[in-house]
Amino acid sequence: MTLKYAAKQLKRRPLATILVIFQFAVTTLLIGMILEKASGYFVTSSLIKDVCLGDSYYLQYDISYQVELDDRLFELSCEFDEELQPYADKLDNGEITREEYDSVLAELNEKYDKIREEENLNECFDPIDVSDLPYVEKNYAFYYTNLICGNDYIKCLSSDYCSGLNFKMKEGRWLSEAKKSDDYINLVMFSGNEYGYKVGDVVDIKLETYISKGNMGIANLDLKGKIVGLIDYSHYKEVVEHGSFESSDYLSLDDLLPIKSYDVFAEYSPDLFKSISEKYVFEPDRFAQSVKLKENITEEEKNEFFSAATSKKYQYTDLNQAYQNTYIRDKKNMRNDMVFLTIASLIAIVSLIGISALSVSKEIKTYSIYCLNGMTRKQCIGINAAYISLLALISVCIAFAVKFIYGYLNYFKMYTDISAFRSEAVAKETVRLSYYFSVGSTEAAAVIILLCVAFASAMIIPYITLKKLDIIQNIKENG
């Protein structure tokens, strides 16, 4: 009965109802957007805080040196095309056979490969080797591998890197804290993974490699992996889905540890990898390289390290300073957002209370008639509460519908772009709708609180108003 009367109120005041629903929906979207943005602060700095302590440096090949090599490679590529083109024209005109063309092509490839090797033009494509750098105490590196768990490649982290990362776990333990076993390798992935793996599951580890001359395939290894932990995906959602590309003055996971929702992590094991490489073509590709120098290093020793790095064409970024810059920036932005969030929340609460007060004032005569016809004041209050709750519920549905449409459009655009430039298979692997539309626990909690405030204000204000109301006198005065 209460819902029936509340529905009648929705129909009796269509314009006011639409305005209220719009206000609720905008408030819901606003709070959701701010909470989603705020959830991205301190994530990167907290994750690799321990990696950035003391004298820690991120190493990469000098940018100007890379550009120099790229220019030379481009120059050689043009020379190669210029030498090959006459033979391609002869092949098209039928002046030479395919075998003769392939012979010339092979000779040119050998010639230019030798030039690239002599001039060391592929150096920047090789992983950085810190073994010759002095005073290095810890080595933070991660490797892309062709080891496969499910359908995804496993990323391996050096022991120092495993110990230095502070992943927030949802279940189980992180790699550096988990017990090791000779029967399997420890694996960690994100919660909510597409395979439904849980802590304790044992899985087969496979390898993508050459199974015959020139042909890639999947080799079954006599190797098992055990899921020892699940990372709390909701905590890293913002960074994982939108990246964190930064200048050298700030920390960037895309440089230090680019992570995706489908990543599987394991600890780098030289002995295990050596045994695999003895049977298969297996060369883990080292991507990022950071180091921590020894404790209490002197300025003279530190300068020796810098000189050695420079002589190998490396440039270095001070991770400690980058951490401080990132933390200060995030703290400042977080404060600004909290002010914005507080003001938005206050506006929402005031609006909700105002809506309830306005609803009671406009319907006071109606409630008086209800009471004269046998309804209690509690039932009238219930009708108003149901009315406000219906408005809030409809608004939340509209807000999430708008959010879904916006997310789907972004997803579709990215999917279409990748499909056009690469392939649909790559697009399916790299782009998922959940990257652009999802509801986090914090956002859901904020919406629930919003609904509770709406419901509470719809109960308290009518209760106070109707308690003081002289029903007979009100009907006489308002006709």
C-alpha cells in the first residue's frame, strides 16, 4: 500500500520528479568519479616505496644514444632498399628468377647484418647488464618470458624485486613471503582472474618455443605452478587500466613494472631457467632494470658508479627523488579532491534534506486527508520515505546506465582502433570491457550511504512536521 501511494506521488508531480531524479543522478555520478580518481593516489608510490629507499636508480640506455643508433639503422635500411630495388624490378619484369632474387636478398641481409654487428647498432635492444657496475647491492629486474599459465605469459621478478614490492594481497601471500617447494614454482596473479584460479590451485606450466625449424608452438613442460596468492585487483584497478606514464621526475609503473589485469608473476630462478634452456629455445627478455647501491656509500664511490654507467651509455634516474616528488604530488591532489568530495557530499546531503522538506510542505494537505481517512502519521511518513527512496533508486540506475554507456563507447573505440592497426585477436587479448566499466567497493559504499541519507531524511523531517501538525486546522486553512 505504501509503495502504491508513493508511485501515485511520482505521477502527480512529473516535472518536480524529473528534476529531483536528475539531481540525484548527477550527484551519484559526481561522487563516483571523484572516488574513482582518488583511488589512484599513492598506489604506485606505496607499491615500490621500498625499491626507492636510499641510493636507488632506474637505468636505461641514454636517449640521445638511442636516437643516434635509430638514425643510423634508418640510414642502413634506406641503403638496403636502394640496393635491393633494381632486383625487385627485374623480378617483376621477368628478367631474373625468384631463386636469383632470393640469393641477392640473402647476400644483402648478410652484408647489412654484419654492418649492424660491427657498429653494435642493436645494443639498445639488449637488456642492461649491471654486473660490471660497481657498488650495486640490490638488483631490481623483471623479465618477459615465454612460460605460459593458462593462456597468459608469466612475468618473472628478481629476488630483490620480489622482496622490494609491497603488493596489497586479497588472499594468500606474495612471492617473497610464500614457502618454496621443489615440486612447483610459486605463482601470483590478480583476484577476479578470468580462469577463476584460487589460492592453492596447481596448474600446468607450458612454453611457447620453436617445436620445429622455423615454427613456433607450445611445448608441454614437466613443470607445475602453484597459486600462492591473489593480488587485490580493485586496489590497482586505476593504474592497471589507465597506465601511469610519467616524466622522469615521477614514478611510473609503465617504466618500472608495467602490469595488466591478466598478469601472472613468478620469481626468477636462474637454475630452473638454465635447465629449460638446455632443452628448448628459451631466452627471457629482461625489460626494466633498477639498482640500489650499498649502504653508507661515499660520494666518491657514487661518482665511480655514475662514471661506469655513463661509459656503458646508460642514463640513470634517482628513484628516491622521484618517489618524494610523486608522494608530495599525490598528497596535494588528494587533499584537493577530498575538499571537492566533501563539498559535493554536503551539497548532496543538503539537497536530499531540502527535497524531503519540500515534499512534505507540498503534500501536507494530502497527508492531512490521509490521516482523516484512517491513516496513521507513521504510514504517511512511510509513504514519503518510499517516494524519496524510489527517486533515489531510479537516479542510481540512470547514473550507472550513463556510466556504462560512456565506458562502452571508450571500450569500443579502443577495440576498433587496435583491430584496425593490428588484429581482432590482439584486441580481444588486450582490451576488455571491465577496463572501462566497473563498480569498485568504495564507489558502491558511497552510493549506499547516499541512499541511506536520503531514506533517513525522508523519515525524520516528515516525522517532526506531522507530529506538530494540527490536521483539522490545516485543512480549514488550506481549503
